[in-house]
Amino acid sequence: MKKINTLILGGNGLVGKTLSNNLQKSDKVRDVTAATREDADLFSFEETRDLIKRIQPDLIINAAAKVGGIQANNTQRTEFIIENLKINMNLFEAVIDFPSTHIINLGSSCIYPLDAPNPISESSFLSGSLEPTNSPYAMAKITGIEIGRSVMEQYGIKVINLMPTNLYGPFDKFSELDSHVIPGLIHRMHTAKVNGESEFLIWGTGEPLREFLYSEDLAEAIEFIIDKDFEDDLLNIGSGEEITIKELSMLIKEIIDYDGKVLFDTSKPDGNPRKLLDSSKIKSLGWDSKTKLYDGLSKTYEWYLSNII
């Protein structure tokens, strides 16, 4: 196999930075360009097309997206659907002029219906109604998949859509209001510890079950599939480990060494009660996640202390 020239969109994010570091060491890749907003405004079709023309990639990995946790998804619904639609529409329209370029498009497990049977297989796609709190983001991701399928069918451009479970790790966004669940809990609980707060409040009941995947494991999965052929264009990537939000918060409490009391605001929404992906398709090819949740959380907190605080 010849080494390929790879362009990563969203090069400053959780996935983009981890993936760039991983692929720099890969014997499957010749050059890696991790594009950021300084390289191109992906809300602009012209800048997106010019970036692809300049780099001439064999492979584009689309890790660019507006992302956030349940609160951000529920309060910035317009921004989540419009911004993510723009990124996907511009990418797939621009790549029509570069038919030899392949695309790995990162989706999200939120594309699957609220009542999809667990573990959720790829066949559950478009089989029911979405979870309401993040449906605008999910619809943007679903539309991206459908645009990619149209481009693949009409122009012969190879597209594979990866559906990772909930991601966490270094380079994530650690903030109070618009983070994913793990970086949000780490940031808020560390702040509570530093401020000597005796109580820590979490949205919802704490009972929903979630699956989490360390970002390095996703990067290794992407490298693994670069030279693989698939009959289907959807591929789940998960760890297979489930944990309740309450249990997760206790793990983070232990790692941070926070001695306050964790409380749950049951007036706030839980989101989907359970979401576990069926990752048997990629596992049957020889890939599996390596990082146990406690170890990944510990590494993430160490990175947070060294780089954010």
C-alpha cells in the first residue's frame, strides 16, 4: 500500500489533535495536515475548496464540528444545526471537484433513535425518532451522512461514516456550560475542590447508562480502517463498557480527590436512558479499544492539570 497524504479537518479539537499525533507516526501515511480555523473557514465553501485544492489529499478525515454536552445542545439548538450543516455541505460540495479523494466522516452515536434496541447496531439508523435534547445536532450529522451517500453514489467518491460513542481525553473543551459530560465534570469538580465547596450538583438523576471511548483509542481505530474496504458506509466505534452517570461521577470524584457531596438535580433532563453501541463489525476485523475508563480518566485529569489549570 502506498503512503497517503491526509488532511484532517478540525485539527485543533479533541479528535483532530489526537489523530494528528497518531498519524504522524503511522507507516500508512506520508503527510498529515491538521487544518484549523486559521487555515480555512469551513463555513465558507470557497475556503473549504481552496484548502482541498492546496493540500491535494488522498484522504480527508472530517473531525470538524460544533460539539457540546446536553445543556449546550439544548440551549444552542439553532447554532448546533446550522453550523454543523454548513461544515458538511461545504466539504461534500467541494470534494466533488476532487473525485480521487476519499473521506472518513466522523458522525455521532446521537444519530440513532431514542428507542433503538441496545446494543445499537448500524441497522438502527433512521429507524425512529431522535432524543429531543440534541436532535438538531443529530439532524445535522444525519444530513451529512445522506449528503455523503449522494456524493458517493453520483460521483464515485468513497465515503465511510464513523459513529463513535461518547469521547473524552486530552485536548477536549473543559468548561462549565458547553463541554461534553466528562470534561465538564472534571472542570466543575476540580473547581469545586479548589473553592472548598461542600456540594456538587449534576443535571438529571444520574441513572442513565453511557459508554465512553478514550480519544487515543478512536485515533487508533481510524488508523486501523484507513486501508480497509467495507460493504457498508456506517461503522460504530465503542468501548463496550457501560457505566451510569452517578458511577462516573464517583470515579471522577475519587481521581480528583474531591471530598464534598455529589447531588443530582432531578428537575433537569437525563437525555437517553441508555446508549451502548454494537461495535461488533469493526471488532470482527481485528480492532478493539485498549483503554479502561479509570485509566483514561486519570490520564485526562493529568493532562487537564498540566495544560488547563
